[in-house]
Amino acid sequence: MGSVWDLPDFDDHEDVHLFRDPASGLTAVIAIHSTHLGPAGGGVRFWHYANNDAAITDALRLSRGMSYKNAMAGLAMGGGKGVMLAGPDRVKSPALIAAFARSIDRLGGRYVTAQDVGMSAQDMIDLHAVTPYVSGLPPKHGGAGGDPGPSTAQGVFLGVEAAAQRALGASDMKGVRVAIQGVGSVGGGLARHLAKAGAILTLSDVDESKAKQLGEELGAAIVDAAAIMTTEADIFSPCALGAILDETSIAALRVKAVAGGANNQLARPEHGRAVQERGILYAPDYVINAGGIINVATEYLGDGGTAEVDAKIAGIPQRLSAIWDESERSGQPSSDVADRMARSLIGR
């Protein structure tokens, strides 16, 4: 790597911090994309990367996505992201958590963390023992907060409903075929919402046992993780890791819409045009999956409890419809329309 500035995903980020703590084994990145609307909010993930450049690139992409997500959700927060590099054994020690918390604290509140891939609700409590700049803590007396996964799943479900109405003319989800990639906290929650609404589900996960167990619970079909993106369905819902929509995978899609909870679904920004040219409706990821950050930001900012969170999440279909309307009017891909709206909101 030449420098962080030379990476393709560097997008005038305000700060990119690299942290090392040999005593605990911590190697971490905190990327702050924008604080135009408030402190940079975004979760921390604990993940094993092929190399350090991949970790920095992930932090850059995710922090930019958080800027856009928070802005489009109407939150008084900017965008940031933390990445803790896991070893091949993915061991996460108390010393590692404490060292990362100290790293957050050194930024003086410019970055507020929350739960993401590889992190638990208990990890947030442990981080908060060292630094106050943590959200997603256990809710108190009907307040917001806690695990953001269920709120994310709730918002994605509403977005999938909106996509079904737009792309299929469906008045409800009964009989609508949805292929879900990844059945963790978000994908699994989405599957339960959809099953209750009468959708016909096909599930996959890299953990085959997890997919099989949920499939048996919901009466859903199971396919291999490598086959889910070529499964014939009405809607493909990616709910695992990002960068899964590229020239090859887009050409192989057999759906009318893509609407899911994964971050950074497009491998590159230009792939939004490729999705559009296939005649496939696309729900920009950071708009449809904003439920979790709405929950934890409402908690951190003291803006209300669960009723306020639910009301904000209920606005996701309206925001998607506005993007799709403008996409139809302008001929621009929905991903480009959303990016333009978000950049305007953060003063860029």
C-alpha cells in the first residue's frame, strides 16, 4: 500500500486512525468519514482479513456508508466505523476489548461505536466500562438501545415489502418468493418476519447447520451458500457481508428486486448501473438497513424510546419510494440517486 490516501475507497475521510497495542495484540482501524451532522456513529466489527489493506478498505467503505445511512435516516450523527483485526483463530480477549476502548476514548467523542459483525451485546458493555462513547447498551424502562439486529431486521422487512409492491405490484408478501443470503441476527430476523407474512423462503448461510435449523423452523427451502445468488425468486435479500454484486453475479441474478440488510452490496459504485440495466429494482443498502443505527443513535442521543425508534424505522419505505421515484424520473440508478441525496445532506 502506498498510503491510505491512495486507496480507491478513500473519499475525503476526515480521519483514519490506525491503532496497535502489542500487549493485548490489538490491531485496529477507526475511519471517520464525516462529522458534518454530529459525532461519527458506526459499529465496530471483529473480523479476520486476508491482509491489512483489506481491513483498511473495509473501514473506509463502511464509514462512508454510515455517513450516508445516518444522513438519510435523519439522524444527528456523522459516519464512522471501527475494525478490529482478528487472528485466524478469532480469539477475542478482555484485554483486546479494553485496548480498543482506550483507542476510542483517545478520539474524545468524535467516534461513537456500536455492535457489528463479530461483536456481542456483552462486548458493548465491556467497552462502555472503559469509554462513554458506546451505544447499543441494554435498554432501560422501554428505552432505545440494545442489540441493533432486530431493529435492522424490522426495517429491512419493511423495505422488502416496499420492493415487492414496487417491482411485483404485490399488495402483501403472501406467495412472494424471497431468497435470503445469510441468516444471522438480521437475515434470521428478516426470515421470521417474512414467514409470518406468508412469503416463500429460500435460505442459505456459510454455516449450513444454522440455515438448516431455521429452515426447519420456518418451513423454508435451503440451498448451498454458493447457489443462493442464482436461485430463481422474486426478491434476492443479501444479509451477509458486502461487495457481492459485481459483473458476474449481477448477470446471473434471477430476480426482480434486490433488497437486503448487508452493507456495501455493490462491489463498486458503477455496479448500480449494471443492476438497473438488468431491469432489477435495487434498494440502496444504507437506506433499507438503517433500523439498527436508528435504534442505537436514538439511545445515544437521548431522542426517545422504542416508540420513537419504531416511528423512525417506519419511514424507511417512504425514503426508498422517493429514491425510486427520482430514479425513474432521472434515469439514474437508485444507488446513484441515494448517494447524491446523502452527499448533499452531509455538505458534499
